[in-house]
Amino acid sequence: MKATPVIAIHGGAGTILRQAMNAETEGRYHTALTVILSAGQRVLADGGSALDAVTEAVRLLEDCPLFNAGHGAVFTAAGTHELDASVMDGATLEAGAISCVTRVKNPVLAARRVLDVSDHVMFTAAGAEAFAAAQGLEFVDPSYFYTEARYQQWQKARGTSGTMLDHDATTKFAFPNGAGDTNDAGDPIDPDKKFGTVGAVALDASGHLAAATSTGGITNKQAGRVGDAPLIGAGCYANDATCAVSTTGTGEMFMRMLAAYDVSAQMEYRGVSLAEASDDVVMNKLPRIEGRGGLVAVDAKGNVVLPFNTEGMYRGFARVGEAPVTAIYR
């Protein structure tokens, strides 16, 4: 008996500012997560592939300025935006990734095209943009990624001569199709302790797995810095024999740990369950090197896990035929 198709997403993990939370703010995040999950769920319900479902979900996460990817990406120390993304197909182990792009509207679509048509796995900076242009992908002026909330956050970080891990207390949320409202919203996650990667994993009706991850990086980062999000095995991994994983957290630590691949490797080599492997990576191995954050993962049986070692993580999952489930707190 085949497992029911399912998709899971995340929108960042960190320290919750409970004093900043209210019902309206919380509702705005739950609405965003639900709208995005429902879109991915529809792809799977219509017989679409896991690869198409995660690509669509992450594209929508990039378009929603509540999250640090695409529109609403954070500023580098140079006052620019540098975007990264990756995608992997568990059926073929093919992958695509791009990093440090500044004008590609949806980095995940560029990563997907790398997977679909290129002999390579990753392009960066000018090379990535040249590839995206050759593929006819949509380009925008860098001002498209600007939001006032991100700008103010950058100003704060510059004033303290440090880096910040995600968005400040005010963002805007709107979907072109009218789902959700365009209003100021307090972010319940502490901007100083928030990890701004977004991602999705899915299992389709054919039993195939896929994962995708995207990020705007960290506020006031040194230009050219690349984190785990576009790195296969660190921020994104999928293998039909084991699982699909998308991570969010302190990128350098997830890179050093090869966190996404480690979940799969433990399942393959130790014979443990998805839950046990994920828990070991997130709760045991990452904290040993001060790695903070979490991940979402699904296995070939349709089991879903969403572990994190921070106070909260924007997350949710949706099985075909069932209502989406979303959460923020532990």
C-alpha cells in the first residue's frame, strides 16, 4: 500500500519573543503557511511530482515577505541582496543550486532549471545569473527585494557592528491571488536569534521524494558569504531510498555537520527511523558545535518530522485529503 502524498515546509527557526506575539500576528503567519502548504498539496493531489510540489512551495515562500527569501530578503554589509537556493530529486539524485544572485526573482526556479537542463549542479554570482537569463527566467531590479522592515533591521545591525539572523519586528504579507492581508505584522521570532532559510520536502503518489531550500542569508553578512541553503547535503538532500530533508539554522554549523545528508546516512547505514536520525542530528550532534535551528523531513513511508532545538520554528505539513497543520512554538 502506497503512502499518502504529503508536503512539509519551514520558514525559519529561532527564539520566540512572546511579548511581540498577539492573535493577529500569529494568525498572519499561520495563514501564510496554510496558503503555501495548500498550493503544494494541490500539486500532489493532481498527480504532480514531489519535485514540482517543493518547487512551487518554495517559490511562494520566496514571494512572501514574512520570510527571508526572495522578496523580503535581508541586506548584506554592502547594502545589497544575495540569494541562494537548491533543489534535489530523490528519484534520480539529480540536484541544482545557485548562490549569490542579485536579480533573479525566484532563485528556486533557477536552481530547478540547473537540475533540469544543466550537466552541472551549482552556479554562483554572475555565472548563475547568466544561466538564469539564458533559461528565460524572470529578472527584477534589486529594489524588488527591499522591504522597510529588512532595511531597518540592517541599520540596527550596522549600528551594532554585528550580523543578525533574520527579520525585524515589522513585515508585510500579501499574495497576488488575494489570500491573506497586506498589513504590518509583528514578528514573534527574535530578529537577533532567527534563522532565515525557507524550505520544503514532499512525497508524491509515485513514491518519489524531493527537497528544496532557499534563503536571503543573514543580515549584514560579508558580501560573498554562502551558507548551507544552496549546498547539497548541508541545507538540502533527497533520496528515495531514505528521506528528503530541508534545514534551517546556523548555516556554518549545518555545513560542517552535513546535516541534511547525515539524516539520510543514519537511516541507510544505521537502519534507524527518520525520527531517530533527525532527532540525533538536531538534538545531539548539532548542539555539540553550537548549531542551532531545525529541519523538516519526510521518508518513503510518508512519515514526517519537524524537529528543532530553538524555541520556535515556522513549520507545517499537509497530506493529500487532509487539512494542513501549521505551528510556530515548540
